[in-house]
Amino acid sequence: MDKSNIDERILEEVERYENLYNPTLREYKDAQMSNNSWREISAAVGVEATQCIKIWRRLRDRFVREKKATKGRSGDAGGKKKVWALYHSMLWLDVHVKHRETTSNFDNKVNISRFLNSLFVLELEV
């Protein structure tokens, strides 16, 4: 089996085991249940369980990055962007992926004050 077929098979199998990707479930934190799920996935795919977990994490992380990239940012160039081949196959995971808000230690009030002071100094020099 080639890499893309294994990736697709693992995605199909993981989707059947919601306890592996849905953090709202109580079973999500049940290590024994997770281990059993990975053993069953391993048997179905024909790849070792530890390798299945690594492949799943790689695919999940890529999906999260792609999802974030499709959101776009202010100032991004327009036009069509290439969509990752497995993105649409993983949209079932979309409702379980939550992006955290970023924070900054950048204090806007201080910087606005500095900016206004610099304008005031420029006016005095003119």
C-alpha cells in the first residue's frame, strides 16, 4: 500500500472511533479505550498501532494548519489557493477543532501615547 492509501485508510478508521478526536466525550480521556481503538485501527489498516498514531497526528496537525490558512488574514493576496488533497476528506473533524485566540504583550495604549507624543514633537520642530 502506498502512503496516500494508508493515510486515507487511517482517516476512514479514525472517523469510526469518536473517542480519539472528540474532546467533549468522557471516553476521550480513557487511555484503555484509546489503546483498544488504536489496536483495532492497526489491525484494519495493517500498520503498527504506534505508526497509526503518528500518521493520525501528522494528518490532524496538517488539517488544522490548512483550516487556519483557508481562513486567510487581512492583507493576504487574493486568488485561489491550492487545497491540500485530504482537506475535504477530513472536514468531519472541523467541528472538533477549536482555534485558540492569540494574545499579545504589546500594550496598545503605551504605543499610541508614544505615537501621539512623536507627532507633537514633530509639530514643535516645524
